[in-house]
Amino acid sequence: MSVLLRDVELDGQVTHIYIEDNRITEIGKAREADVVVEGKGKIALPGLVNLHTHSPMVLLRGFGDDLALQQWLESRIWPQEAKLTPDDIYWGAKLACLEMIKTGTTTFLDMYFHMDQVARAAKEMGLRAFLAEGIIDLGVPSRADAQFKAADEANRKIEALRSPRIRPVLGPHTLYTVSEASLRRCREIADKKGYLLHTHLSETKREVDDSIAQHGLRPAAYLDKLGFLAKDVIVAHGCWLDPTEIDILARTGTKVAHCPTSNMKLAAGQAMPYAAMKESGVVMGLGTDGAASNNNLDLFEAMKTAAILQKFAHRDPTVLPASEAFQLATLGGAQALGIDAGLIQPERLAGLVLVDPRRPEPTPRHHHPRHWGDAAPRHRRGTLVCGGPGGTKGRPGEGEAGVLGQAGPGPRRLVTREA
Ligand SMILES: [Zn+2]
């Protein structure tokens, strides 16, 4: 399958981008292709990488806003999640993919359950996905066995799809919902199977205080003691990391997904120490977190939020410039996942978004589009191209009405359905 993006603006020049299967193979020459996408008047940008989300949580978008984290989880989220069926997850993931396509995301790292359903949805919608079946054992050995069995089954089903765009990941939820034995077991499986590991780390002060009380160590130091942290680990949040923990992440090569909107919405109380982490050379990307703790999956919005949150938190407007926020959402995320995407260059994995600058918000264009990380984010609607065998898309929102029809009324039924 080949795609030609014709007459598109790239780095200030009008050119052509040729994609064969899942790679950009040539820039500059107009060639015959199976699909030709008209890029006239549009700007090509690398597709965005959402480095932390729980895609089916779009079903619970706006359900239980403005509550304290524990109350939100216990009274609103967990009771509803207990009722979710595989079919709900499938349609939730379809809706999430549709939203990501429309806001420029081509790749996402996801943690939830029934992830084989998310895999099906992502494959059909043409996105690149790294999928972790969430493991929560609450320290109960029998529960741990059931969770590892479910993760193994989900990963086998994901691998059976044989899509190079969809990869299984191992997802122990947090160090306070997963036992030491299970965290060690995750590390062993990851070493054996070559899976990435994804977990939440240092989101709240309570997590840090509890870790010190229980293990005598701060969260990152505890995970390091277990031998869990390494360059194949991506942790989400990192709001309460201290300098010793930043050193641990840098030394082990652990990657971090900054989720500024979720942290602010759930009042994490402290911003991820971005400047110190950058100084230490920690690889970072951007995530939205689940829609229920953000209310959308819009990475352009996350870029702006990250930039202004970090400036505010550091009391320094030079911290996290817009171009750096854009880099986090593209190359940073790609590097964290170990894929050679995030830049539009020959031989790179295809993942592009075409945006139409003929809108009020990006006018006038003082800056290169890479600086749009802090511009008002409503101008990115456009065509998304995420290459891959059987998954090259020329248009956004294929089957949009069907997805909205299925995933719209479902959640209303869900919240009234008996468990
Ligand atoms: Zn999360």
C-alpha cells in the first residue's frame, strides 16, 4: 500500500511525501501511489504520541467531575468500571480513537482491561497502539494469578492480530495496588518476552508518604530496589519525584509520561519537576491520561497545558517553550516507546497529521508550526495518515457516525445498568 501526500507544506516548503507500507520512503518527488491525498494549503506535522491514556474511559467522560481523587474513584469510577463489558470497551476505544484521529494523535500507549478489544478498535481505526492490560492484585496472591492470566490472554490475542502497529505491553497499575512479588514477576515476564512495562508513579503525595511508611523508600527508589526500573519502563505522572529519584530514573533509562491536564484536574498538588528531569537527561513524553481525568484526549491541548503549568510551577516563563512541548508530544513519545517515528524524514515510521492553517487561531504565522505547542489549539483539524499494512488511512473519521451512534448512548445505559 502506498500513499502520496501531494503539494503539502513541510518545513516551509511545498513538497510531496511518499509513504510505502508503514514508512516514509521519499520526500520531494511526486510518484504514482495507491492513494493520493491532496495537501494543498495544508501543513504536514509528525503525528502526535499520547504516552499515557486509558482510552475506553471516554465512556466515563465528565461522569464524576469535581470530586477528590479517592471519592471520585470509589464512588464514581470503580463501580461503573465493574459493569463494563468487552463490547463497551470496544466501542469506548473506537470513540477514543476517533477523538485522537481528529486531534492529531497517531500513536498511543494505553492501560485498561479487555485490551484485546482495544486492539481490535485501534486496528480498525488505523492507529498505532501499545496496549497494557492493567494488573491490580491488591496484595492477594489468588487475585494476582487471575490478573496475570488475564494479561497473558489479552497479550496473546493482541499478538494473534499480527499487526505491526499494535503491540502488547505489561501494565502493573501502581506500586500501591500491585504486590512486590507481582512487580518482580512483571519484570521477569518483560525480560523474557521483550514487552515494555507501563505503570503510574509518584502521582500524589499520599503515594510517596505511604511508600516511605511501608517500604522505607520513596516510590522510585522502591521500584529500583526491586530491579523493576530499566530503559523499557514508561511511568506516568512523576509529580512528586525528588532529586534522588530523578537520578534513579536517569541512571536506569526509565521514561516518563507527563500528564499535566490530569494532574491539574485531580489536584495532584505539585507539577512534575520538568526542568530538573530535562537537566538529568530523562526521556519524557506527553499523555492525556484517561478522558475521565482530563475530559478529552487532545494532545495539542496537553502541549499548551504542559507549557503553562511548568512556567507557572517554576515561576519562570523560559521553562518548557512551545517548541519543546511539541517535541515532547512527538519525538519524545516516540523515543520513549522505542519507535523511529516523531519526525517526518525518509525511513521513519509513517505517522503524520495534516493541518489547515487557514483559520483564525494560527494567524498571523510569526512562528514555525512547531511552535504551535502553545497556540490556541483549534486549528489542527485535518487529514491524518498513519501508515501500516492494511491500516493506511487517507481520511479522518471513517465510519464516524456509526461510532458516535454506538458509543454515545451506551455510557448513559452503563451508568444506569445494574451490576
Ligand atoms: Zn493513568
